Amino acid sequence: MRQIVLDTETTGLDPKSGHRIIEIACLEVVNRKITGDHLHLYINPERDIEKEAAAVHGITSDFLKDKAVFKEISQPFLDYVKDAELIIHNAPFDVGFINMELERIHKRLGSIEDYCKVVDSLKIARQLHMGQRNSLDALCKRYGVDNSHREFHGALLDAELLAKVYLLMTGGQVTLFGEELTHQEEVKQEDGRVHVRDAQGPLRVVYANDVELAAHAKKLKSFGIEEVVW
């Protein structure tokens, strides 16, 4: 199965207000392995970047002025993601911007959902970790993914972090590429616990915390189960 972990950076928060995509990154995952193949593009938005947005991603209008506009990169982008499953954290945000860009070019291009399936990793995280913070930074901390080198929110870096988090979060045998492209971890769910085995270290057992246990007990109570022995 071919999956594409996608992230974007933008000039602001609302595409309906005329904000545009300035960076897009697509990271390929095949059969739950990060292949190292990716598509990474900076885009001239043909407008100013809001100061608040620039403070998050660190990208300036001056840096983008000689980059291609979205219309010029749209076909390579669509060709790259076609028929794949897109993994996006807070998918409605990125999908809204992508569909706005496609509509600006021509309505006949349709929406990104016409080319591939979209999976929202934030929705999955909220189902797994009810009542918890599920930002990418919070998930990196929860799953032991090193994001200490993340000074700004860059699309490619965020896609790399999300790929690692998503594979760990969804369980099974995974291969993760870190700085040396050699880090491997195995995740198994046994007896209601998540066991993470690092190929270069000892077994780590991640237990549910008090908030997660309380949320789980509340859910069981809704099914008529009053007492749970841990």
C-alpha cells in the first residue's frame, strides 16, 4: 500500500480570506516503510505572508519571490499523490487550502479527494487518546519521537515527524528513518498496553496515564461496565 504523509505551510489561516500555500511536502510510505522518496516544493503565493504565520514557519516573501506559483507545480503534485492514501494531521486545514488552490486554477480539476483517499491522523489520535493534547509536538513526546531539532514548522520536517508518529500510533512492524536512516522500532499491543521495542535498546513499556484510564473507564461505563480491574 502506498501512503503519502503530507504537510503544508501557508500565508495565514483562512483560504477563504485569500491566504495561499507557500510550502508543500509529501513523504512516501510503502507497506509501512518510509522509502526516502519525497516531493518538496516552495511556492510563490503572489501575496504577503502574515507576521503571525511567518513567526511559525520562518518563511519570508523575499525567499519565495523567485519560486513557481501553484499552477506551475499543480500537475507534478497531483501526479505524485494520485491513487495514494494521504495522511494529514488536521486534514481539513490542508485539504481546504489544496482544494482552494485547485479551484483557482480551474474547477475541472476537482478536489484532492478526487485523486486520493484522505486520512486525518489528528482524528485517529483523538480516538486513541481521549482528553489528551494531540498536536504533533504532543504526539512526538508521547511516542518518543525526537523533535528537538524542530525550531520552525517546516512542511518537510513536520511530514517526517508525522510519518514516524503515525506508524507508531497505528501499531505493527514499522521502519522509521531518523537522522541516520537506520532507526527501527516494533510496536505491539498486548494486554491493553502498548509495548515499544527499540532495535538499538531495551524494551520500553508505555502505560496509560491517569487521565487516559479515567477516559477509558468512562467509556466502559457508557456500555454498562461499572468496574475495571487493571
